[in-house]
Amino acid sequence: MSEQTPRRPTATPSATVDLLVAGEHDGLVRATLDRWGAAGYTHESDADLGLSRIAYPREHLEALLDGWRRERAQRPAPGAGAAVPDDGTPPGLRETYVRPARRAADGGLEPDDADELLTLLRTSLADRYSGWFPTMGKNRFLGLVTNGGGTVSHGGGPPPVRTDDVVRLDGSGGAGITVGVLDTAVLAHPALAGRYLADESDRLVPGDGPLPVAAGHATFVTGLVLQRAPGATVRVRRVLDDRGAASSWDVARGIVALGRSGIDVLNLSLVCYTSDSRPPLALAAAVDRLPPEVLVVACSGNHADPLVAQQLAGERPDGELRVDAREPAWPAALDDVVAVGSARVAATKKRSRSATLAPFTPPDAPWIDVVVPGENLLSTYLTGTVELDDGTTTEKPFGGQGRWGGTSFSAALLAGHVARRAATKGVPVRAAWSSLLSKADRTRGEGRLPPFVDIPL
């Protein structure tokens, strides 16, 4: 993206700075905050996730910093060879552990409030305990992804296209396999009746007016899974709101809860990016705590599209950040997660299909494990008019189906395909995935294309 690309206004920060701490050490961190005169913060723990969340009011940050300064002033002066900076930070720690959350217009790096607070805690505890400090991180924002649009909650891209084509869920492929979908709420769609499980709170209830375009995301994803595995059971859990937004804390808790509910495959058609390209603590912890037999499938993001990068740059809650086309998307880039990109597929004269990387899929990204078709896909969707991201509504009402594209839906397609293969061969889903990957096409396409699996619909 060129330097002349206009940037959108920075999102208004939340009223609190949210920190995540390893559960067994949250008492130590809270004791440190209390020692600095902390006031008004809230705290919650999740034993299944193994983390605690501390929400500290931004309005009290300056007072907290004063408490930290008082503590530093009372410490003995460092030895002659210690070379401690004026602020008392141990050598190297500030450079190592300040995690910049936004890039300045001149290319420099600026930490945000959460980064600063994390640095104070890390340096203070490291100084007190001979260099050791507990695992800590930020509570990050996530959104679902669509074709050419990055996070739907942040302006999205091209919406689904209305169509009269019929979605068919014929056959019994995938019988005995359960696919978990962590997403938005799901619509009680007649084509999906009896094929999915969802609690009342996970069901989409249409109101008097049009729903946001992102509200139909889980319905579209569920339809794609069932088109490849019509005999499978899909268990839907809502974690994103109707505009596709959630925090990493909420998503992580959803991952653990759904992943431990007896599912075989977990589909995560949601994404976030980090300023230091390191995995969000909450998501990494959640995936690490899943049963080993569960296969996690996640989308790789659509930020290779310059429009997506621009939208993400201007509306990230933690500040302005230019997203590189090859930047890792989380949770897809985590170890032991199948990261799925989209391929552009075209028929050839020999009745085979050639594949190139879809223009919105990150290029030259070794963390992407596989690409599958991801453009102009047909699936179940909302009924009625839909509110677009610019505040307008669609001219014609949807009739319960649409065509959409993006890595979000490529992931769903692969999740259903693996479920079908596991049921057909009578093997665990991980074995089905390994077999599928071993037979993936590694020769087609132009440029550096990840292994390609052609999945018909």
C-alpha cells in the first residue's frame, strides 16, 4: 500500500485497559497493582482457559504510574555497573517487552496504554524476581472476514450477492462427525432444519428492520459445511455480534467451551492481526487446551487486498496500523491449526481445473497450510433486505441464499470436506486431514501457491 493511501480515523479507545495474565499468577499481578495504588479495576478468571482478565480504568492510569514511580524512588540505587535507565527499567527489557500497538505516520513505533502497563508490570516483577515475570498479554479485538473486506465489523467489503440458485444438502456424507462453528448467531433456515445444534442464545432473531450484512455469516458458513457433509451435525456457538466483533478473551473462552463439547472439527472463520506479528495470548492458550483429537480449521484473512489493508489500518481499536499483505492472521497462524487460504479456480480444456491464489489471500505466507476454492460460493443466507456496511440497504431482498467469497468460507468448505472424508474412510478427522493434504496438488497454479485441494460444490 502506497504512502499516499488515505487513512481512516483511529477508533475510540475503550474505557478500560484489558490485560490477560496466567491464572496461577494473577494474584501476584493484582498485588503489584494494589501496591501502586490501583483503583476501580475489575477481575475475572477462567479455569478452563487458564487465564485471568484484569480491566483497568484508563482514567486512573496516571495515578497508577505515580504509584510505580514512588516505588522505584524507594529502591536502593543500582550498582556502578548496572547501567539502569533513568526510569529504573532493567537493561534491555523496555526494548524487548514494549509491544508497539500502532505505527506512527513517520514509520516510528508508538506503544499504547496496554503496552505501557504491561511494560511496567514486566519490568517491576523481573527486577523483583531476578528476571522472571509471569505470562501476560493484551485482550485483543477480533472480527470475521469476508471477500475483499477484512473485518466485517470495520467496514467490510463486497457483500454477498443475491441469487435464486438453490442450495442442495443431499446425501449422508459426514454422518457421525460433528463440526463446531464459532461465529455469529445462526438463522433458523429451513434448509438447515434438523442439521445443526444451537442454544437459544446462539440463534439469530430477526427484528423489525434489516439485519447487518455480517449477521448472516454463521448461516452461510453452516450451509457450506453441510453442502460437503450433509450427514454431519453442526454445533453453532455465538461469540461474534451481528456486526462480527468480539474480544480475544470472549473468543478464547468460546474456543475452549465448544472444543470440549464433543466436536470433531472446529471451524474458526474469524481473524485478528497483531502489531508485533506475535500470537494473541488468549487464542494461543485456548487452542493449546483443546482435546488433541479435535482438528482446528481457520481462515487466513483477506488482507492481501489493498482495500482491506487500508480499512484495517484505520479502524483497529489499538490504533492506526498498516497491515502487510503477508502478515500472519490469528488464530490461523498458530501451530496445530489448519490455516486455509482461497484459490481462484478456472476450468481448462482438459476438463481439469487450474488454480491461482485469490487476490485477497496473503501471498508467500508459509503459515498457510492449504488453499481451496473461495470465490463466488453459494450457500444459505438471510431473508429480506440487508444493511450494508455504509448504512444503506440492499435494493432487493435476499431469499435465503446468496453467493459470497473469502478465506472465511474456504475454511468452512474445508471443514466440511474433512468431515466427509473422515466418515467415508472411517478414520479420525486428523487422519482424514493428513491423507487429504498428502494428496493435495502442489504443482498447479502460477507463482508460489500453497498445496491446493479442489473441493466441488
